Amino acid sequence: MTYDLWYWSPIQGRGEFVRLFLEALGQTYRDRTREDGDDALMADMDRHRQVYAPPYLVAGDTVVSQVATILLFLADRHGRGGAGDARYAVQQIQLTIADVVAEAHDVHHPVGVGDYYEDQKAEAARAAAQFRTDRIPAYLDHFEGAISPSGWLVGEGWTYADLSLFQLVEGLRYAFPTRMAAIADDHPNVGRLVARVRDLPEIAAYLQSARRIPFNEDGIFRHYPELDGA
Amino acid sequence: MTYDLWYWSPIQGRGEFVRLFLEALGQTYRDRTREDGDDALMADMDRHRQVYAPPYLVAGDTVVSQVATILLFLADRHGRGGAGDARYAVQQIQLTIADVVAEAHDVHHPVGVGDYYEDQKAEAARAAAQFRTDRIPAYLDHFEGAISPSGWLVGEGWTYADLSLFQLVEGLRYAFPTRMAAIADDHPNVGRLVARVRDLPEIAAYLQSARRIPFNEDGIFRHYPELDGA
């Protein structure tokens, strides 16, 4: 089975959580928009009436959108999503990560998702202050306590939620380097988990490949220095 | 099995999506915070290190949080979540509904989730304008096209996603009555689905019971007249 992943071509964005899992699983996939362009994405998406937005994954006749649902689908086929009721534990953590991702995006688009950042800089500055001061620590404190004695979130090995927590922390470090450096020592379990994910052989190879798009200011995690601070 | 639902006591909020499914399934549950108070919720939640926020459901030794994951858990046990790969279709729609719910909340809290609405009214007015004009139609157009020939979202009978779409539309009608009335005719499939959910015997009985908390301005869907408009 070759999977077709469809997502906006020039960014990591939400597609990256899917890419990381496919790479870590060693699954073959085509990153279709990077091959065929965003016009092809728009044309293809029109055919899937229950898909609201990219990313989505096409596997034969099955089409799945929403990051957490794609990860659930892949884990049900290939593992690494927990066993038995632990499946729900992994998925609930994934949705909490998704909540942080949405908040991180809203920091630079607090009042108009359809407007440019440049048109809402004053509001973004206010949103960023609370996100940096209150929200990042609240979430990282939570993940710090949620990590199991194994060093992974759920069970004795990595799951897709660990990969997603890695991506979240890397994104926050890119967008808010000063703030993240200031509180790095507060979350040693999180720091160790992120390092372990980075060192997984499949992930290490992926991160050094051309398939890994660099963070940039069109994505979810954007480094606007005026929004960072200790 | 009696389920224990834990959620903030005086609001529908995100807990309502779980209540609606438990009620429609005819499952016995205890709405624990309404029995024992918010202090009991805070004390209980401290025991569950992987739960970031209410609502969460306790079923014997299993604890599940995040609305969509709770609904998935219940559907895996009791049905009404789609069969085979349709399970992913139902779940992805649920997550799109969750995205709208989050946006509806952020309209009255655009720059500071920890601050009061009264401290961000100017920003909220700007956020509300785009939410009313662009976002509500975009999402309702999507759901209108996503509904199957059966009149339900997925398959031939109702699933938890249909219940959640009902709650979403009812919430938007409460919060933005002028706007929702202005565009009501644009989404006939959605209107019929909402009416069918309201008429399900278990839902009709629930809505008339004291268990259904009225919408109010402490919840997600808040009616601030200054944020509504045609």
C-alpha cells in the first residue's frame, strides 16, 4: 500500500504530524502536492465532500482527514498507537497537542484567520504575551506530568503522540526561542522525550533529508521576534 | 456499566456533546460535578495525569478525555460511530465540528483565554465580524455538502457526529440568532438533520428534562448582541 498525502506544499504545518508518523513507520508515501502543486490539491479535494481541509490521506478507496484521525487510522493498521484502551489515551493526548497547535497558530492570527498577520499585529502582541507567560507553561507542565516512567507518553515504546509532542516542542522552540530557553529546565521529561524522538533512526534520517521542509513564516509556528520574550 | 461524566457544573460547554451521546444511547451515567460540585471535579482530575481538562469519562479503570475521543470510546462499545472505515469518516467530521466549536469560543476570547470577555470587547468585535461573515458560512456550506443522501452524515442512521452537528447549530443559533436566521435557507440539509436529531425520542425527552442545562453566557456559545448581526 502506497499512501497519498495531500497538504499545502511549502510548509510543515499540520501535514508534518502525518509525515513524521509515516516516516517513523517506514511506510512508503507520496507527498502529492509537492509533486503536483497546490492546484492539483484543490482539484483533488473537491472530490472529497467530507474533507474540510488538508491534510488528508488517500489509501485506496479510503480518504481520511484531520491529523488525529489520520494517525488513528495509520496506527490501527501498523501499530504504534497503543493497545486496547491505551489507544484512547494516545488519541486524547494527540488532541491536547492539537489544541496547543491551534493556539500557537491563533497567536499570530487572533482576530482574523482570513487576514494577514501584518493586519493584526497589535492584537497578536497581546495574544502572544498570555500564550508565552501562561499557556506554554500550563501545557508543558501537563505533558511533563503525563509522561510515563518509561520516558514515553503511553506504554513502553513510542507512539504517534510522542512524535507529535516532539514536533510541537520543536515548533515552539522555533517560534519562541527566548521563552522556551528560559523554561527549558522546568520540563526535563519533555526534553528527554524530544531528544529520544529525534534520535529514532527513521526520524534522524528524515530530519536530514530534503523531505523535511524547514520551519518558515507561512506555517503554524512562526518566528516573529516581536512576539517572543523571556 | 454506569459511566461517570466529569465536567464544569453550570454549563453545557464541551460536556454537552458527551451528554447528548450518552442520552441518545440510553446509557446510564452520573453527571458527577452536578452532584458533587466543582471542588470534587478539581480533586478528582488531579488523580488523572493524562487528562488536561474536562470533560472526561470514567468507566471502571478507564479514563478518557477530549470530546471526540470519549465519543469514539463510547461508539466502539455501543455503536453509532460508523462501521469499518466509516468510523474514521465519523471521527474526522467530529474533529471538524470541534474546530468550529473552538473558533466560536475564541470569538469572545480572541486574545486572552485567561481574561474576561469584558477586557477584550474591541478585539472580540473584530473577530466576530469575520466569524459571522466568512467562517460560519464556510463551515455550514461544508456540512451541507457532507451530508449523505440518507439525510445523516455517514451511513443510513444517526451517528455521534449528527448529534454534535445538532448541538453546534443550536449553539450558533443561540449566539448569533440574527446571522443564523439570515442564512438559514442556504443549508436545507443541515436544517433537516438538526430537526431529525431534535425529534429522536431519547433526545426529545432529554431536551425537555432538567438534565439539559440552558445555554448561558458562561459557556462556549454566548449571546452577546453586540457580536451578532446579519
